[in-house]
Amino acid sequence: MKLVLGRDDLAAAALSAAREAGSEPERIAVKPVHKASRGFVNESDADLCEVAIVTVLQALAYDKPVLLLPVTTLGRHQHQTLVTLGELSVADVAGHSVGVRAWSQTTGVWVRGFLTENYGVDLREARWKTYEGHHVDGAEDPSWVKRAPEGTKLPTDFLEGRVDFGIMGNELPVDDRVRTAIGDAHAVAEQWSKDQGFIPVNHVVAVSEAAAAEHTAAVLAAYDAMASVLGAKEKSGGVARHPVGFEGLRAAFTKAAAYALEQDVIPRAVDYDELVERTCAALGVPPARLGS
């Protein structure tokens, strides 16, 4: 049973639990962890894998053998990831160029959702540029999004002024000129999460359909172990940063699915209960077994 998890604490807990359940687990090291997603989704080259929330949504929409195991491995505020170098602000996004690593990058989906829902931006009025393809075979950028030339990188284009705005999380370059496009971004993000009742979810855990059938006991044991680790972690402003269980993730998945559909990231609407039902059917458990 092959596991790809970026967090050492979750990996240790999952490995120990799977071993006690009778499996022979092996942790596969992939850094950054999102680079494991393509092989996991399209080739099933891992059994349990940390993936982005949008990757799970795309996998379902494109009928890939991927199941949600409702564990959040990374949750974080996102408003601060829309950045600029000049005097522009979020009010200027329409009519300007915006770079994002990939159209399906979860950070980008969240930020574009904020732009449309909270700032009234028509996404088609901005000039979008992407630098990578999708993790899920079959998914493509919308016709109104441009791909950067092969070999170019968003941080470089951003710092050298070839895009006016960038949406960047971990890849954000260190430069004194960088400013958040949304004023008081961290305070805005805190208020958004307070109003919504959740912090935006970036990464969750997924399991292949084959692993769910072959390693059922180990998968359930790994879920329990990871949920136990995260249950002891902090909250942010009373809102869980790393929710677990189907109900704990319902609000974040529902909002992300609505944003993804609006942005042509997924080809059809995805109802969260589809994810719940597929996982439960594959593992042979009721929703309550996984926190519903």
C-alpha cells in the first residue's frame, strides 16, 4: 500500500495504523507533494495520496477512480495570495493581466471565486495566463485563458512586469515590492472565514478505488489515525483550520465546486453527496463511519 503525504505527522500516524491493520504500507516521498497528483489520478500509481480539493472535484467530473477520504492536510487563508508590484488594487483586475500557475490550481480557484462573488469582477475581462496544465487528463483551460510559452515561470514573469497581478502561494517570491492587491488581506480573509464558517481548504486525502477494495481495513485505520492527529490541532478564530469528516468538509467542498463550475474548471456540476456516496460504497461503510 503506497502512501503520499506531505506532512510527517500525518504520514507517521497513517503508516502505523495501516501496518497494525495488516497492510504493508510504504511512504513515497514527493516534493512538492502536488507533483504526485497526476500519476495518482490518471495512473493509480499510489494508493492513498494528498491532493488538492479541486483535483478531487475534477477527478469526479472526469470519472477517474479517485475517492475522497475526508481529511484536510492543508487549510489556509487565500486573499493574500493575489499580489501586485505597482499601485494597482483588486479594483483593477478587469482589463489587466493575471498570472496563475495552473487554471485548476486550488489557490487560483479560491481567489477567482472571491473576485466574482465579493468584488464583482467579470473574469473574462481580465487577461489570464497559465503556466502548467491540469493534473486530471481531459481537463483543459477555457478558450479565454492563454498559456505562457514553454519554460517560462510565473514568479519571473511577475517580477519582470510581464503580468500585472499574480496568484501565488508557496511560490511567491521574496521581494520588497510585492504588495497584496486586496487591502488588509489577512483581516479580510479572517472575516470571510468567520462569515462562511470555514477556512479555505487546499489539500485533502484521496484514495484509489482499487485500494479501497483491497486495503479497506488499512484505509479506515489510516483515516482514524489522521483524524486523531488533526483533532488535537489548533483552530483559527474558532474555525477549524484542518476539518475532518464528511460534514466537516461539506461547506468548503460545496463552495469550491460552485467556484470551479463558474470558472470552467469542471465540465459539470459536482454535488458533494456524490463524493460521499462513492467513498462509502467503495469502503462498504455508512457516512457516519467517516464523520457524517
